[in-house]
Amino acid sequence: MTNDEDENLLVLLVQSGDIAAFERLLLRLYQPLRNYVSKLVGVSTAEDVLQEVALRIFQNIKSLREPRAFRPWVFRIATRIAFVHLKRDKRWRASETDPQAFAAISGNIPNEPEEVATGLLGMVDRLSPASRAVLLLHYQQNLSLDETAAILDIPVGTAKSRLSYGVAKLRDFMKEKETK
């Protein structure tokens, strides 16, 4: 039995109520999802997003009609939840006006790095969430542009343009780093 067939079987078992199969399915997806989500929302928020993703999978897996579409379906859920967290975080930062109040709670919040991260994946953090999602799904998760577009619920042309923009920005970051 191939890896995909095994995953399809696990999905069918979960849809019939097998909790042990659900745990095996989550264990199988944990590391790829964690890598993806961490790069979208940051390491400190990734576990919160992953918990929401697991809950959403559990609540909605019976509505998944095609077990072969499970992995893209999960990444779509993860992307949507991650974007909600990013929007919430952005609104919180915009509403924060008292620097003393921020200093009181900043012990739990990691500081923004003042210099460019050394690795290429570190530079991905500087891209917009939309471009970051396409780059991570395509290059880190090794998904085709068609699969990436389906997960993000965007046209393939949009995925291509976001990928092109992201790669161009990464090149700019690399040039900027070389000149320093």
C-alpha cells in the first residue's frame, strides 16, 4: 500500500469515527503543517493555529467528499486560520498606543529582529502573507502551482504572480544583504 493510499484509508476511517486513525493522521501531517504555519504566523503563534486546525479538521472531516483531496484541504484550512491570526495580530498592534503598557507585557512577545535573518527561509518572513503562503506551499511543501492555487482558493495565474513577486523580493533582499 502506498503512502497516499494509506492516508486515504486513514481519512475514511476517521470519517467513520475512528479516533485512533485521526491521531495517526494528525501525527503524519504535524511536521509539514508546523513548518508551513510557523513561517506564516511565527513560531510563537504556530501551536495555537495548529490546535485550531486540528479542531476544524475533526469538526469537518465528514463533509470531505474525496479522501484524495485531504492534504490540500488541510493546508487550505491552515492557511485560512493563519491569515485570521495575522489579521488579528495586525489589528492588535495597530490599536496599541501606550508604549508603557506594551513594555509591561513584552516579556512574552519576541522582539522583531533588527538585522536581516541569515537563511533564505528567514527572509521569507519579510514577504507579505499572500506571497509567503505561495512560496512555502510551492517550495517547502513541494506542491505544484495548481495545488497551491487550489489550497489558497486563488486562480493559478494569481499564484504564479505571487510566486514571481516573492522570488523577486527575495532576490532584492539577497542583494541588499550582500551590499551591507
